[in-house]
Amino acid sequence: MTKSKNDGPKSRARNRQKRQDSKYTQALRNGSPASSSAPAQNEAGGVPGPFRLGDLLAECTTFPTVSIEDDLERLTFGFQSKLLGRAIPTGTVLSLAGALAREGVGMELAVESVSHHGMVVTPASPWYDPVRLQMSLLEDWTVPLCPTPRCSQHAIDHRAIDRCHEHLTACNIPTLIRMARWWGQAHRDAHDADPERLGDHRKAALLVKAAVVQGGSETVIEALLLTLFEHEADIEENIWDEAEALAMRHAIARERVRLRGIARDEARRLRKATEGCPTCGKGLYFLPEAPPYPPQYCSPQCAAAQPPAPIS
């Protein structure tokens, strides 16, 4: 029997009409009882509450298809999510699931912010790595952001160099070494350890420049070389062909010279931009190479007197 009081389908349709500014007949046709799991602020267009990745995937695969138009009047297709209180492109959810494939569909996500173009989500549990992902609300993609809270810049490399250009320089040396090893191994695997193709990469230069700021460029350079190439002491044992072994040695030497030159130039740039040592105020002298301490200081002693870089 159809209810005729305030909790009937017609009453709910009228309420949806007021909230969504839609026609009454359309609201009645598309109406369904409100889900108890969807936060009330979703329907008002606010920031949704936490949600499970598996629940969003269930909506994506079972809800009716709707069209979504971007600012240039291009169409993509998705569904009207009850969890998130807005239309979500199907490709956005699938790419989100791909980015979080290692964590599984039981992962709970929190919404950090919402705009007309996208939504930033993070793990709701502190047990997970502090990854931040931007979900497009107008196109079919999800991209990783820098994990620094409220930063809107994309990560340089999702699986290895997960900071943006601005916040990469704030990482301490152990974090930069970890990034160098992860990126170096992935780059080597992608190029089948071909020494002619492993050097001269822009991302290696970015890691070295960030290490110069912390005074640890040489350790990051060696971490890159040991990961990208064969260990120099093991070349003859692992590479039997003399020509290939010689090519490997030349590639290592060439990349070491390149990265040290990048470190030297970055150290000189930083020192030139500094009027005086931040600790003692003494004038800064010319640098022949990148020093084993932040080049903004005149000596290791003055650098040690400053607070250490934050753990990243």
C-alpha cells in the first residue's frame, strides 16, 4: 500500500525537488529511499564522509549510467553516487581502484576536499601510507598528488618519487636515498639494464638537486649509480663480454660526472642566492664542488647548529 503521509514516495520526491532544483516528475521517476549509509551532507553538495573502496566499486558497476559534461561541453559517462553525493565518471573509479590495487577493496578512504573539477581522497586509517589521490569529476582519471597535506601539485613519480617539485627539497637524506633506489630499480627494469639508456634522466637530476639542499648529494648519487648500473666491483663477474663490460664502466663514469656537475651547479646557485651564513652571518666563499653540508652555510659546524631536516 502506498503511503500518503510525509514519508511517502511523493513527499520524498518533493523534498528532492527542493534540494536538487529538479522537476517533480523527474524526481519522482528517479526516486528511491535514501540510503542510511550516505552522509546527509552528500545530498547538499558538501564534503562526503569516509567510504569503502569496495562500496564505491559496487555503485560503479550496478548503478544506472548518466552522462557528465565538462566545461568544454565534452561528455563522459558515469553514475550518480550515493556515497559521494554527486556524479562520478566510471573511468575515475576504475583508475582509483587501480591505484589502490595493493591495498584491496576493503580500504576506507576519507575525502580531504571537493571542487567543481575534482575530489582529493586519502586513507582514513593511519596504518596506510599517506597517499593522496585526485579523482576527476569531469573526466576518466585519477592521479597521485604530493602527500603533503593540502598540496595541489602532482607527484613526480607515484611509486618512487612521490613528492611534488616544491616539497621534494624538504625531504631528508634517508628519504631521498629510498626514492633514488626505488626509482632507479624501476628505471633499470624498464630499460633491461641497457647502460646506454640508463643515464641522462631528468628525475635522477631532480633527486640530486634535492639532496644538495640537505648536504647529501654524494650519497644520493652513489645510491642512484648502484641501483641503475652494475656494481663496479662485480662487472667482470656478471658481464662476460668485454665490450659490454667496458660500455657499462663508461656509462657509470659518464653518469657520475653528469650528476656531480648537476650537484656542483645547484650548490653554487643556492650559495649565490644566500647573502650570508644563516648561523654566523659570515660571507660565503666560492664552491669548487657540492659540499657535504647545506651550501647555504659557511661550514659544517654552522650547518649542524641549525635544526635537522624533518623526517619525511
